[in-house]
Amino acid sequence: MASKLLGKINKKEFLIKLLFIIIGNLFCSIAFNVFFIPNKLLSGGIGGLGIIIQYLTGIPTGISVFFLNIPIFLIGSRLIDREFAFYAFISMLIYSSILTITRELGSYFIVDDIILAAVFGGVFNGIGMGLMFRNRTSQGGFDILAAILKRKYNINIGTGLMMANTVIITLSSFLFGYRSAMYTLIAMYIGYAVLDKVQLGFNVKKNVIIVSEKADLVAEAILTKLNRGVTFLEGMGGYTHEDKKVIYCIVTSRETVKLKEIVDEIDPMAFLTINDIVEVKGKGFKDVGI
């Protein structure tokens, strides 16, 4: 499988993804070895199970993460595309290695405040996972399961991981007490919020609907000044029963101010709604993530 994929994969693309795998896993390893493990915090997924094993047996997290990942990788390779599985396998090896190499970082960078550890551990972990998902890679483990949920049921990566990992944290609380579990849930919530932000980008896409008596002029201005496509929908006034053109378009959050200026200039009486959207795929918008 690897030899066939390497023949198809662009070398530049491979090196870029490899770079983000290393950087992303470094962030996640720092979260574990500097913030989580020294403060007896737990975690979800395979990393969380690895922490539990280290607490109970002393076996380094990096080693247990590697062996726990193998069966999930074998299952996932059948249900997701081979390219994603290939990169997940590489990431699994790199993550296990970096976790082991950075094991003693917590001895040099001491954070003895459990709240700070939960917050900054969550941020580092979220950045790491987000960078990898944004570039269609992952750590393996539960990330593979989250990718399957995303593909089959369109569940956000962060949401899917939070659901699965909450179960693990609940079970862990019986072993290590509810206090650690509660702080861990704070770290997880922050981590997956950051993950979704990094994966989807901070320049959130907006769904815009405009009802105007000057729909043609407004649409023309959006096309020329924002370089965004528009679609006309057929509408009818509920009170007047008059036929109306309804403008539908997608813009970025940075473009909304300019859009409102355009509409106000042409038709100050226009009806305008703007809503956040999770994902856009099509001409003019880059497909992000898995």
C-alpha cells in the first residue's frame, strides 16, 4: 500500500504534511508531558489510555500509545481512504517517538497550578490536533474514529472526539477520583474548541440572504466588488404576495463589513440575514480538513 501511495503522492505535498505531523505531534506531546502528566490530569482517546497505563504501571505513555494504536489503525484502514490511513500510520509512529523523547520536559518546565495546566494543556493539544486535521492528517487512534464519524455522519471532529472521550474520562474518574476528571473535562473542552478553530480557520464563512427591491444591482455589486458568486432564489412576499428575487451567497467574515456597505449604499431598505456556517466546499472556497 505504501509504495503505491508514494508513487501517487506529490513530494512537496508529502513533505508539507510530514512537517505538520511533526509540529502537531510536538504540540500534543508538550501538552501531555508538561501540563497533563505532571499535574495528574487525564485525557481522552489513546493518549488518555496511555496516561492511565503510565499512572498504574509506570510504562511510558509513548510505548503504550503505539501498541494501543495498532488495532484501531487496522480497523480504520478499511473504512477510510488509504491516503489518510497512510499518514495516520506515519503520525502514530512520530507521536509515540516524540512522546517518549519529551518525557522529561515536565521536569524543566514546571506548572504546578492545575487550572493553568488544564487551560494551557488544552490549548496546546487543540493546536496540535487542529494543525494535523487541517492538513488531512491525524495522530491515529480516536482521530481515525472521528474521521469516520465526520465522513459518514458529518459530525464535527471536535464534537465527535468530545463525545467519545467523555465516556473514557467518566470511567477514569472511578480510578483516579472526580477532581482530576473534572479538570480534565475543562482541558478537553478547550482543546476541542481550539481544534475546530484551527481546522476550520478563524476567518469563518458566512451564509447571507438578501431580499431587496434592487436585487439585480446588489447582485452585480457583490460579483464585481467582492468577487463572490450569487444565486437568485424565487420568493414571494407574505403580505403583498409579490414575486421577489432573493439573493443567496457565501462570504468570509472579513467580507461581511464590505457586503453590508454595498447593500446599504444600493438599497438601505433591504432585508439582510447573516449566519455562521461550519463548512463550505466549492468554487472559490478551499476544502479544509477531513
